[in-house]
Amino acid sequence: MQMTHNEYFMQLNMLDSIQDAPAVGKQLRSEGFTAVRRFLDDFRAYIRTYEEEQCQQAELLLQKARAALPEPGGISPSWTFIWQEFEGIMTTKRRILGEIDREQRNGEWQVLLDNQFSNQSIAVYPGLTFYEAVYMFAYFRTELVRNEYIRLQKVATVITIIGGDQSALEEG
């Protein structure tokens, strides 16, 4: 019986025991690459949005996923280190959620990546909500190379003008 798009993720999440996870993984693997990719997409979507009350639940879910698919790289080489990536994101996310008070989370946030010893452009991800920015920060944190740095920043003031919109200049 084939399951729909996110049923494997939901089924894994609802398991009472990690010992039951390999059976879910066996069924998931039997459906092939696309089913596993969708499962991992669902897992990543979950990681993007969970809040601090769910940190422990998220970490348990990662343990279940590892038990269900202990070697996802056997299905696709691009997934060889997916569990380490997810664990790194979750660890950084837990740390950031613990450091920034709830009262400080509203407004616009951005993530900035730079390497002062490189001629590559600075990468900036503006206009994010707090949780979007925390996910992006945690995601990029897992892959920083020597001399790169990443910043999570709350934006205090924003002025945006869109090219060709002269009324924005005339009214101001």
C-alpha cells in the first residue's frame, strides 16, 4: 500500500518507540527515491518551523528517523550526511532559541554570510521572520568554511524603495 506525500513523516512522528522505526523505514525504502525525498522534505519543513517547546520532540524524531533510515546515502549519495546536517541545524536552533527572549523576536530579521578573505559577494537574506532567520542561520552554520562568518541580525529600521517608483521619493 502506497502512502501519500507526508504520511511516512506523520507515522514516524506518532511512533511510541524508536524500536518501531525500522519497519516504517523498510516500507518507505520499498517505495523508492521519490518517497524518501518527500519524507526528507517533510522533515526539513518541520525543522524550519518548530519552536523551543518542541526541541526535545524534534530531537526524538531525528533519532526515530535515523533508526528508520540509518543509511540514506545508499538511496542517494546527496543524503549521505543528511542526519548530521539536520542534527547540526537542530543543535544551533536550540542554542539560538535559548539565547533570544520571546519579547525580542518580533519584526524583521536577516542572515548575513561573508568571508573577509574572499572576493565573493556577501550573501544577505533579508525580510525574514524570526523563525525563518533562525532556520537559515542554523542551516548555513552547519557548512561554514574557514574564515567565513554568519550573522543573525534583527533589523531596527527598514526603508525600501522599488526602482521606478518615483512617488516613494516625492512623498518622503
